[in-house]
Amino acid sequence: LGAFTVPASAQNYPTRTITMIVPFAAGGPTDVISRIVTAHMAQTLGQSIVIENVVGAGGTTATTRAARAANDGYTLITGHMGTHAASVPLYPKLAYHPEKDFEPVALLAGTPILILARKDFPPKDLKEFVAYVKANAEKVNAAHAGIGSVSHASCELLNSILGVKPVGVPFNGTGPAMNALVAGQVDYMCDQIVNAVPQINAGTIKAYAVATPERNPSLPNVPTTTEAGLPAFQAQAWNAIFAPKGTSPAIIATLNAAAIKALDDENVRKRLLDLGSVIPAPANRTPEALATLVKNEIAKWTPVLKPAT
Ligand code: MLT
């Protein structure tokens, strides 16, 4: 039956190179997760997957491009909690809608958020950080990856809990933002764990807390925000593959199966876990589960971010 209902173009998919748009700079969390997973997916699919970093406007430039791409399975995007949820309340004129303009393919990784600072930032722990940022609200600055990015949205949540409005310093991704943090050019940042683990382990930045209920196995010495005295700040982002709306169900199924196979691969798992990612449980790996996540995340972030617009 399948042979009669599946369009010819989907039957032998893929027959050529696939482009995976990454909406942030190379070397950042979305790029790193995409490269780890797509390298394995390419083996399964028998075709190359080329990463194209398209930066700007907190990831919304790239996501607009992906929404308008041909829905033939050859242009995909790794979106995240920012591009496919936080951007909705922050950009009243957003040129795409995460739910209406995309087919969810597969969730790749959960990424706990950490409160990080330059190595010589005066506060020693989270309690001191809170007091310092409140006392120096006019002076301190916070790096982020553009309005609507994960780092921006999660620090908006932190800053609203603290009642502060630091100066925001935008970058094209938290890869370059992390370089600025390491160089001491910016004060603090809320970033996804994947980007932070190598720097924390190298001792080049400070980590005050991880904003999840449990400590992360990759950073056993970093306390949770609850342990460190700020239980109200809880944040975990996620990265996931999306295809333009109308991409054939057969292609989505092929891509989803390849992503799941990657997430079950021992080497892929080790690389993701070593960087602190949370590998999605089987029930959360379907396109339907990703659609539900997007819906819930838009509902969750809209009231948090609406006052900031
Ligand atoms: C990145 O890859 O640079 C991040 O995902 C940016 C962010 O959303 O904070």
C-alpha cells in the first residue's frame, strides 16, 4: 500500500545531501548537538548532512528561512526552546509560527541551564551573586545569543525573579558569548550546559548553579539553584529537529527513525551525556511528543516573557 500512497520523491529519500540549518554560530550548544547527532544520522541515511550556520535575530532569521524552504526533506533546522517557543511572545511580528509552519521531527537533547560568570566576577557563590547583581544592577551586564534565544529568555526569567535589568550584550550564539565570558569581557550568562561543561572543567569560568531539580552528573560539584538558595529559578532548554510544514509523513518517519537510532548509539550517547545533555526518554522521541512539547513551551514562556516586550 505504501508504494502507492507515498510520493515518488519520498520513496527513495534521501538521494542527495541534506542541509541542516543551525540558527546560531558554530561551536555553540545547538551547533554541537546538531553535529553529534547528524553525523550518525548521515550514516543511517546514506547521505551527507551539511550543517549551515545562519545567524541573527536570536535564531529567528534562520528559522524564517527554514519555514520558507522547500518541504522536500532536504532542508531541515535544529530549533530549540528559543526559536520554537520563547520567540513567539518576544517577536510580535515573527514571520513564522513554530506550530503552524513546521513538522516536528525529533527531540535531540534536553539542556539544563546554568548561571555562569567570568572567572574574576566578585561573587563567590549564588547567594553573593544575587546580592551583588541587585546592588550593582546598573553596572553589570549579561551576555546572550540575541532576543528570543535560550540564553536571553532564561536570563529574562532569572532577572525577573531577582528584579534586576542588567545591560544585555547580544552575540550571534553562545559560542562567541562564551569566548567573551572566558576573556572577561562580559559579567554573566545563563547558558545551556553543553556549552559550559568544557569551560567549567578547564576552570576558565565560574558556575554558580544548575537550574534543575537535581545536580547534573557531568558537573557533580555544581549545586542546584535550590541547594544554592534560589529555588524559584528552574530552567531547562531543549534542541530538536524540525522540517518545513507539508514535508511528507514518510520523510518525517525516516528522519525520526534515524534520529532515534543516533540517540541509541553508545558513542553518540556518551558524547551528549559527557556534555551534560539529557537524552530524551523513548516516549519523548516521537514527532507527536515534540509537537506537544512546543505547544506546552509556548504556553509556559509566553506569560514569563510578555512583560519584557
Ligand atoms: C547557541 O547555539 O548559540 C545557543 O543555542 C544560543 C541560545 O539560544 O542561547
